[in-house]
Amino acid sequence: MIGLDALGIAAAVLPGAVAAHHALDRTAATRWRNTGFWGVFALLLAAGPWLPDLVNGGLVLVMVALATRGLRAAPVASSDAAAQAVQASRLGAWLFVPALAIPAVTLVGTLSVANGRIAGLALIDPKQVTLVALTLGAIVALGLALRLTRPPRGAPVAEARRLVDSIGWAMVLPQMLAALGGVFALSGVGKVVADGVVNMVALDTPLVATIAYCVGMAVFTMIMGNAFAAFPIMTGGIGLPIVIRHFGGDPAIVAALGMVSGFCGTLMTPMAANYNIVPAAILELRDRFGVIRVQWPTAILLLIFNIAVLASCAFPGGWGR
Amino acid sequence: MLVLSGIAIIIVGFALGLNPLLVVTVAALASAAAAGHGPVEVVAMIGRAFVDARYLAIPYLALPTIGLLERAGLRVKARAIVGGLRRATTGRVLLGYLALRQVTAALGLISLGGHVQMVRPIVAPMAEAAEERDERGALDPETRDQIRAHAAAVDNIGVFFGEDVFIAIGSILLIRAILAQEGVSVTPLDVALWAIPTAIAAFLIHGGRLLLLDRRLKRRA
């Protein structure tokens, strides 16, 4: 059955190819550092499930050490502006087809094989259907792009390396933060924070409890980098016992607005690296926090809006009691 | 309280601009040590969680395709399209993408977007081109970075405050599961319904900010 293990092997092809390209490039100042970083990343993605946890952890530390010493991107030969303009005018709107094929294949695959069964056979792990479809979409798109643009032979890997180098260590940060979230949960960070919120303010009116719950969701999401990690702890600590049970708040309203308050936190934290830090690298911003700087005003205004909606709609007798 | 040392390390480390991979590793070791877990145990834990989260690397598989298309002038083409539309401003381009991203996410189509597949090759060049046409020339680095950051933000805000309106999305399933553990039952439809006011507010607030961005860009030009 195609599941997470197969997906990991597929995902490993990209850093593996980039590592090989670096190894063959005699010009880069940090040739072996780059080779090692992307090679170890590929190894973890492909073989991690079959290696002991401690070995995997050691390999992660090797990557951290190499990234800390510095991965410098060396220029890769690509096309110049004039050549791009010529090809763009020749290919026209066809250029968009491979790019749009990725979401299109993902969508069709997800909808048509929702239960993972193809012709009655359980071929795909039902929980991974979207990711399998996304992988397939990437393969189809690459095939289309190769047919359409007819690049020289080494170009696909060289272009991939150009983009991977420009993203750099930020590419593995989301997985590191997932690991940190696991360590925080195991160390009981959540309980300390939830207890802190409960003890810090007297939650004696619905409005104060609502503010504590929504702001708590946002702040705790900022710490964990993920609203899904914050929701069980904040809802178990404040949402359920106080906002819902004690003050009689409607559970659907409280939970829905608690969750979107968490999303407001996601917009404001570097811990949500795949949304905030990786895009800054993908778009080659000079400021690592550039995306967060643009998002926080919207996040704060929306958080205030959420508090207002929750406080005025969730309680049967109104919040003023 | 000492388990919070990890959070303090994160804040200080990020503020000092140290390599985030190093900061995260040290923070994990510190918090775990405060809770009585030894370094060997923590390293194994990091190894397992890192491998368990390997699905996060799948979207990067789009990179070779995007690289090839950029090589063949995809960004040039995206710019040319917007350059020919006189009424398309940076703010309006981004507003259109915000609406598209939010509506498709609300229908459960969250894979129609993303920073690698959509923002870098298509949305950001279009938003930049609109301003370049108005300024009649290349953008200075500050303006360019600000427009790009806005392009990334629009993708995030659109998907976050769209997807919650879709009843079969992960966050609603999580809400049901957590409340059910405590004997409280809610219907997915009710939860999705109460995500709608925030979805509308997100569009109005952020859309308004995008139109303000247009005004600011115009004044600078």
C-alpha cells in the first residue's frame, strides 16, 4: 500500500539530486557542507522509518551543525532575461499549464480516489490520498514542463538546486519545529502556560473569560507554532470548564471562534515556519520576518473581532451579566 | 516554570538572528532537561518527530517544475499579462487572489495555492508588474520586498480563514474530537457556520489593507 513511507522516499529524490549536484560542482566554496546537508536530509526522508530513533536524532544534529557553520549558495547557470523573453513569447499562456497541473491533478486525485481504493483494490493509505495526489501532480507537471520547454539535459536538477539553495536551511525548519512541538508537549509546557493564564486573571465574567480564551489561543499558538497543538490545551484549561460549562457558552460558537483565534496567532509567529519563514526564503526577501510584519495588523484586528463575536453571540443571557 | 526556558531561548535566539535550526535544537534540549529528560532521550525524540513529520517535505517536489518554467520565462509572462491590464494595481491583483484562495478553500480545495506553486511563479510577479507599470521602471528593493511579503500573506490569510468554513477540514474534525472526549457534542455544520463571520471579516479587513497599500504605493511613486 502506498503510504507515508513511500511518500518519504519520493520526497527524498529532490534533496538527494540536489546533494549529488553539489558534490559534482567544484566551484562552490561550501561544496561538501552543502552535499552533506542535503544528502543527510534525503537519507532521513527515505530511510528514517527503518533507522533507530537515536540515529535519526544524531543525523538531525549533523544537519543543524552544517547549517550553523553556513550553507552558501553558489550561482547555477540558468537562462538570462533575453532568453526568457524569447521563450515566454513563443510559449505564451502554455507556460501556465504545468504550474496549474499540480493543483489540478491533486484535486482530481483527491476527489476521485477518496477512500484510497482503485478498481476495488486498497492501493493507497486513505489518510495520505491528498499527499499521494500531490506527488503525482508534481510528477505530471514535471513531465509537461520538460515536453513544453525542452531544456538541456542537466537543467531540471540545476533549476531545482537553484531554488533549493535560495530557500536553504529554512526548508527543514518546519520539521524541526514539529519535533520541538513534540518535546514541548512531553515536557508539559502546555499545562504550565494554561495554568498561568487561569491563575493570572480572575475569570469572573463571561467577557473576561472570553478574552482569556481567545488571547490564550493566539498566544499559545504563537508558542507552539500550530493552532491544532494549542486547541486541546486551551479548550481543556479555559474553554470547556469556564467559558462553556461555567458561563453556559454555546460549544460550537466557542470552539469555532477559539480555533480561528488560534489562526490569528499563526499569522504572527516565526514558529509557524512553513507559513511565515519559508515563504520569506522562497520569495528571497531580505527580512526573515517580512511576511509576519505584513500579517500582524490583520491578525490583531481579527482577534478583536473574534472576541466581540464570541462574547456577544455565545452566551444565552448576553455577556453583561 | 523552568520548562518554559525553551520558549525564552526561542525568543532570544530569533531576536539575535542566530540560525533557527540551532536555536530550536537548544530550546528542545533545555525544556526537556527542565522536565527531567536526558539529552540522549531528547535526541531520539527529535529524530523520531523529524521523521514522522516528513510529509512536510512533499510540497517541495514542485520545485523542479517551477524552476524549469521560470527558466522558460514564466515570471516574464505573468508580468506581461498584468502589464497589459491598465486597471490592475498591486492591491487589486492581491485582492483578487485573496478572494480566489478563500472561496476555493471554503469549498475544501486547499491545494489550489501555496507559496511554491502559486505565489513565487505567478502571484508575486503579477503584483510586482502592476506597480512597475505604474512607476515606469524597476522597483526599489524595499517596495519589491513589501509587495512580495504581501503576496505571501494573502495566500496564508486566504487559506486559513477559508478552510474553516468547509465542514470536512481537519480543524473541525479536531474540534469535534476534543469536545467529544469531554462529553460535549457539536455538529460540523454548526462549527463551520460560526467560522463564517470571521471569514468575512478577514476578507474585509485584509482587503481594506490591500487597498491602503495601493494608496501608499501611489504616494511613493
